[in-house]
Amino acid sequence: MKNCSKGMVPFLTKEEISELVKDIANQIKSRHGKSSLHFVCPLKGSFIFGTDLAREFENSDVTIDFVKVQSKGNGFIVKKDIESDIRGKSVIILEEIIDAGRTLSFLKSHLSLSIPKSVEVACLLDKPARRETPVAPDYIGKTIDDRFVIGYGMDSDEVGRNCHDIYNFLQ
């Protein structure tokens, strides 16, 4: 595939995504005010969303960390854990999309073992029709129906993460 749009149908433009990110930031600011926050970005998909959202907190005390969780059999393993001490901190997991929710549920439990003040979830896209585990985001950019999307960090076999826009992938 030579470009981001080949074989795909546009779903959200980069301008629409930017507005969703700003809305999520405003939701978080409304709840937390000027409190310090610790963002956790699950790799690989959330790195672009995490970067853009963090920039909306330019005048706030925000730290960012990364984690990589992989499913293995009926469970999960942490391939790369966060490096920060989150004890007593307000933690927000940043997800580009929430689908089945199994990995997110595991990650929330895993981070809770470090005794943070709170663990919340912000997602750009929420796809509740695919939910297998009862996990609900605290901050949502947009709720979508059951569709396969790529771009803005989301991929199909590692292709499409670099797209500015989000597309429906035609399989």
C-alpha cells in the first residue's frame, strides 16, 4: 500500500479528530482542574492520541508513560511496564479505541496494584458493540458502531498507523 487512503473509505478527518481530542481534554480538565495527572499510553496504537492529548495540557502538570501488554493464551503479559511511580497519582489510560475491553480491563487491574489515587480511561473512539468485558471509559471522543477502522495510530497488520485521518478499512 503506497498511501493511507488506498482501499479505504474516509471516516474522520484530522480536523474532526483534533476537535474530539480537544473535547476529551476539556472533559478531563472539567473533572480534574489543575491537578497533576499521569497519562499511560498502551503501545502501539495510542501513541499519536497520547501525544496530541498531552499537548492540550501545555500549562498543566502532566507526566506520560508507556506500557505494552500482549495477550497470551487466556491471559495477558506485560511486555513493557510503566517506569514511573504512580502511587497516589491520578492516572488516565489513553486508548485510541476500546473494542472488546479485555486488555484494558487487565491494564486497569495491573496499574491499580501500584496504589494510584485513581485510574480512569480516556478514549478517542469507543466501540461498545464489541465489548466482551464490562469496562467503561470515563472520557469518550466518539462512540462508533461495529466497524473496522485504521489510521491515527490504529493499524491493519502494522499498516495505516501513520495516516492523519481515520478510515474504514475495506477487507
